[in-house]
Amino acid sequence: MSPSTDLRENREFASELKFVVGRPLAEQIHNWARARLGPDPNASGRSSDAYQITSLYFDTKHFDVFHRSGSFGRSKYRIRRYGVSGVVFLERKIKTLGLVSKRRTIVGLDELQRLNDPQPDRDWTGYWYQQRLLARRLQPICQISYRRIARVALSSNGPVRLTLDEDIQAHGASRLVFADDTGGAGLCENKVVIELKYRLEMPAVFKLLVEEFALNPQPVSKYRLAAVAIGYVKEPVLDDSRPGHMDRSICPIF
């Protein structure tokens, strides 16, 4: 379950529920989870369960990923770095029928510029990723960073994971470089994004969590929030009939 040790190329489809809560409630949920779930084994911090995440997100010059144009609406491409690690993960995230799957490959931070080569190298471990970036004409669009708290456990259907993301910052990006994350646009300020990840049935511990804190799932996307906050695109009209709709003045969700 640890980001540092889970090096699988492919991850099975899993359910992913998201919630947006205020900091006081997030602190209560964190304390609740500490009593029932274990910490990420490679994390640190006060409760040995926190780490920093920084990701570069890709889109086309027409923002087809943001607008979910055709097949662009099913997948996202990003490069993820944990803390100040010298390695990064090339990731493709696909969502189908409400289930999420990932393919990720680890490469050295100093290898990122290879993605700029017009002719992909078949012998490079990032070949598949570079091929897709070229085929879809994807380019770096923004950098998103945040502090993540992660608690994990093992259910009868496999691993389960609860994460709380806070202090989310976004910067515009046009190069394959991780920049200083200070001074960016704040996303969901004074709010915390919570994610529950599990396979097949929701585990009993998550059912208890949702019931005890009266949580309502909300379709929040950090990338879509960032694209609006930076000023790349205008905020789309929200459909109040969608489950989990909330006032955009609190934290826009799409």
C-alpha cells in the first residue's frame, strides 16, 4: 500500500470515493482512522502517516482532458513524485464505469527529458508512456502539490486505503520540471479532500466511517480545480442534479 514500495506496472480496477470536508472534521476523521487503520509504512510526520506529493499533469493545447472530449474523458496522464525523491512515476489513470485503474512506471528524475525526444526509444522503460503522450499530443499543463495523510488496512477483498489531502497548491507548467511549490494558487482552501479506495465491496470500516461522520461523496478533481484556478479555462456550469453537488464557493467540484 505504500507509494514507495508499490512498484506494480498495473493496478486492478478499484472503487474510489471522494469527500471534501473542513479542517476540524478532517482532524476528527484522522484521529478516528488512527485507531482503526495502520499508517503508510514509508510515511513520516507526527503520526508516521504523512508525505508530500507533487504531480505534473498533461493535457492538449485545446484542453481535451479537461473538457472530457471523446476518449480523453476516460484517462489522465501525470508524473508523480513523492517528497524529494530522485525517482518519479509515469502514470496513466483510467476510469471506467466508476472504477479506477492505473498503469505506472518508475524512472529516474534525470530521465524525464527523454519524454521530449521525437523518436521514442523502445528499450526505455518509459517507452509506452512516451508513445501515448505523442499520440495524444499531450504536454505539461500544471503542477499540483499537497500533503497527504495515508492510513491502510487489509480487507477480505484486498488492501484498502484512506487518504486525506490538504494544503493543495497549483502552478502552471510548460516543461518537464518540478518547481518550488510555494506561491501557487490554493485549491479548496481550508478544506481537505478525503479518498477511500477499495476493491469490490466497501469494507465495514469504511461503511462505519461514512455513517458516523455523515459523509456524502463528491466528484472532485484536483486537475480540473487547478485548470480553473490558474485561469486556463472557465469554470463549467455545475449540474445541481448530480450526486454530491455542493456550493462552488466552498470548493468547486466537477
